Amino acid sequence: MTTILIGRNDETAVELDSRYGNRHGMIAGATGTGKSVSLMLLAEGFSRMGVPCFLADAKGDLAGLSQAAGTPSEKLAARLAKLGLTDWKPQANPVVFWDIYGKSGHPVRATVSEMGPTLLSRILELNDTQEGVMEVVFRVADDEGLLLLDLADLRSMLGFASEHAKDISARYGLISAQSVAAIQRALLKLEQDGADAFFGEPALELADLMRQDMSGRGVISVLAADTLILKPRLYSTFLLWLLSELFEQLPEVGDLDVPKMVFFFDEAHLLFDDAPPALRQRVEQVVRLIRSKGVGVYFCSQNPDDVPGEILGQLGNRVQHALRAFTPRDQKAVKAAAETFARNPKLDVVETIGTLGTGEALASTLGDGGVPSPVQKVLVATPVCRIGAITAEERAAVRSRSPVGGKYDTLVNRESAQERLAARASEKSADDAPPVKAGGRAEGKDDDGDSGWGGAVRDAVFGTKRRQGMIEAMAKSMVRTAGSRAGQQIVRGILGGIFGGKR
């Protein structure tokens, strides 16, 4: 199998050639027009080619890939006949469920060290000075042999850097308490989005996403993102990290007959809404260059203009479902979508986009030489899997058969920067303890070794080496008073004798 049937009309069929599967793509359309079905169709098509896929399930309906479709109804049979699918039969796909929060799938984790100072700084929207401080903190951790696994480790390292700013600045470059505080505030925002669940061990290994089952079909990794999309910062953090890891670890392979892996990002606008320019630039760079690693990226969103133009220009395979032009913005979006297709003289794209029915689409793919084919209005093919959500019991059954469950389901918390720095602080406190007197009692402590009220009262009454107590003070006062009175009497006696007084 070297092609995926996207759809067909009375004259022609639109197919995606596996040779150009790594040239990226876009699936767009209004809510309820069939975007998810097109995404599932492509995912199971790549899976049959042996290509592993990863997709973010924002609404929970893509989990149906793990279940076979039901018995064909008369309506479905008529649609299959119109599409010319004579060999269609219900079939489940090999699926592994993932979830950053560990509820609807295996936990997905990454370590702070794997994220790295550069990517982490861009996600936290740090300025150049703060990014420099972050790089120094990572360097100090490496030189000190301190592992940065989770956010608690990073916070401990930031505190360590703040306490030893003078020594660190002299060796690695100037860092200030203000910059460290700014980084800590940015980390707090990320923690509030639930990043504590993402950073830690065991970290996800890319090899576990690039699997095939026993029959040679590519495994489809489905990330439960229905809760995750409510935290756009964490959602974009994870997806950008995953693309960056693939880009850095996979070798250059050029154009292959079949891609190594394909990504599908549902609700793609969440990657770019309110994203800082540096982050958008990083996404654009990865999308532009990851093609040569044999990885295809497909975005799924309502409007094509949800994706920045620099990235949209890299998406060669296009499936456009209906857009309703009710407002001036909608009309502008329709025109923008029409302009991105290869022109077909027989088709008015602007008018057709607004009249497409559910299950219909405008499609254009790359042909020989990577040239886009003229856009066609087609009836979208039907997946062989279930279209729609699955039950909790079905999800649990799929998860129980997963080949990677025992590897990721249990959190590992080994000794890292936080524990090492806490141990150092304890040792320093012990070294700074008060000296012990000859009687076996620490100075300033009572007989039981406790510096409580008893010791404080005794010191106040009897005094210490450095200050006198109440009894000593009272005795000195009485001596001074007695001496003063006796002196006065002696002086008076002498003066009385001289001047003839009675005394």
C-alpha cells in the first residue's frame, strides 16, 4: 500500500502518496463538518503502511481508532458503493493511550534536563538576561553533579544560585537576585497549569512512540488532551518539546518512500494563540526542517488562518471541509482558504467551501515532483474504525494490553538536585551548631539539651559568660548602696567633729 484514498468524485479520486507524506498537511473546517473523520482516515492509512502516528485527541472522539466500526447500515453501504470501496471491512487499529495527568492513558513525562535551558526559557517567555541566568543554573547543576529532573529540582537550583550569587557570578557570569526571582515567578505560572505532572521520571522515550505491532502496522499513540487543552501553555510546551526531541535525535534521511512517523495536532490554534514570537519562530523552524528527518506534521483547526502564514506555506497536503461565511471575518477566512489551493478552472472554490455538506471536502495533495494537484470536491472516504468516543471500560481494556504500561505507570523519584541540596543544608546546619561546654551541655541550653524556657530563665537569673544575671546585678547594687550609706556617715562624722556638730 503506497497511497491513502482521501475521497472521490464522479471523475477522479484524490489520494495521498506515501512519498510525500512527510511534506506536512492541513485539515480545516467548521465544527461538525467532518474534520475528525478525515484525521482518523489519514491516521489509519499511515498505520496500514507501517508508519507510527501520534495524535492529540482534544475532544475524546479520536479514541474510536482503537475499536472496529459497527455493522454497515444501508446508508453506509450506499456511501461505500459510491466511493467504490468493495473491500471495506470493520477493523480496529493498534492504539496506545497517553495522558500527561495519567488518568486516561499512560503518563507522559520529560525531565527538566531534557527540556534544556533554551527551550524552557522560550516557553517561560524569559528575556535575554533571564535566559542567560537559566543557562548558568543548568551549567552549575552539571558541574556540581546535580540532576534536574522535575520542577522542584529546578526551584532548588534557583535558590542555591541566589544564595551563592557572588561565587557563581565570579566563575560563570553575573547573575542577580532580581533575575532569579523573575524566573521563579514564571515557573509558578507553569506549575499552575499542571506542569508538575509533566516533569519527572520515567521520561518518555521516542522509541516507544515509533512502534509497530506484530503484523507490521504502525502503532497510533493517542494523547488524551480534553483536559490538557484547557492549559494552552502546558499543551504547547509538550508538543513543542516532542517535535524538538524528534528533530534533535533523528538522523537526516531526506525524502523516503514512506515516512518514519506522522504527527497530527488537533485544535492547532492553541499552539499559536498568544504565543511569543520566539516560540512561533521555533515551531516554524522545526516544521520546516523536520521533513528531512522523515517526519510529517498535520495540523487540524477550524480556519486555515489559525496557523501562521510562515507555517501554512509548508503544508502541501490539504483537506478543507465546509466554512460558513456568516460574518466579515468568516468571509475573509473563506477567501484565504481558497487562495491556498492549487487552482482548478472547473471549480469556484470560494463558493464551493460554503456549500459543502458533512462528509464532503475540497482536497489537494502533492503529486509527482512534489507539485500540488488541482483542488477537487470529493466525498470523503469512510474509516474502518469506529467514529466517535469509547467507553471507560473499552479504554481500560486497550490500556491493559499496552506493551509499555509497566514502564511508565509508576512514578520514579530518585535522588536529584532537591535532595542533594537539602542534604548539604542539613550538614551545614550541624556544623554551625553552638559549641559544647565542659559539663557536656551546649552553651545556651538547659540540662536536658533543650534551649527552652528553663534555660532562658536560668541564664536570666544566674547569668552566662557574656552577661550577668539578676542575682549578680542585685548583689552589686546592694554593695554599692551599702557602701554609699557608710561613706556618707563617715564624712558627716568628720565634718561634725571639725565644726562642732553633735556627731
